Amino acid sequence: MHKGVSLDGPKLDPKAPFGEFKFMPKATKNPLQGQVAIITGAGRGIGAAIAGKLANLGATTVLCGRTTASLESTAVGITKSGGQAQVAQCDLRDLGSVESVAARVQRDFGRADILVNNAGVGSFAAPLHQTSPDAWSMS
């Protein structure tokens, strides 16, 4: 057997003694196919880049943020690249807005598989898990 010749299933490991195989699974083009990903702060920067990558890997993306125009721009880029994206205007400082998006995701998809909590909101004097919903309000 020649090094580098692939077999159906395992591949010859050139570093292993002759005749020994190491299982190397085949790469999947869309490993996140069927997954639902919610990305906050998805309208620009890191959030938009993460949303694009998740969509490229097969996830259906739910793009959350305060500015609909920037979310729409991200969604257009994702769909032009063959991905799936939905825009969900959401202000993370408003619990009702967050609950509305959560209800929409539950209604449309039945679940969320991935959450990228990217949006930066305020500065707090306590860890998130010790912060009350009222503290999310910013003046």
C-alpha cells in the first residue's frame, strides 16, 4: 500500500508501523446542518463574522441586535453565500424583547442548539448570574 492512498473508512497512518491503521473520520462539509444558532450582536464585527462562519458550516442563523439595517446586511451576505439567516431585532437590555425572540425561535424551530452571546451590554458591578433583570436597563 502506498502512503497517502485513502481507503473507504480508515486511512493508512504513515507514522504507524506497516499494516496498522488509525481511524480518521471523513470531514463533513456541513457539520452544523440542521442546527439552529442564535447570535447576539450579529449586525457587525465579531458577531457578523461568527454568524457567517456558523452559516457556512450549515447552521440556520438567527441574527439578533438592535439595528435592523446592519442585521439585514449580515443576512444578505449569508444568503448570498448559500447560508440561511433570519433577522430578529432585539434589545438585550429589554427582557420583553429577549423573551419575544426566544418565543419566536421556539415557534419557528422548536429549539436553539447554539447561542453566541456576543453583544456587549453596559458594565455591571456584579457577575451576570448575580445581576437582576432590572439592572439590564440602561439610562
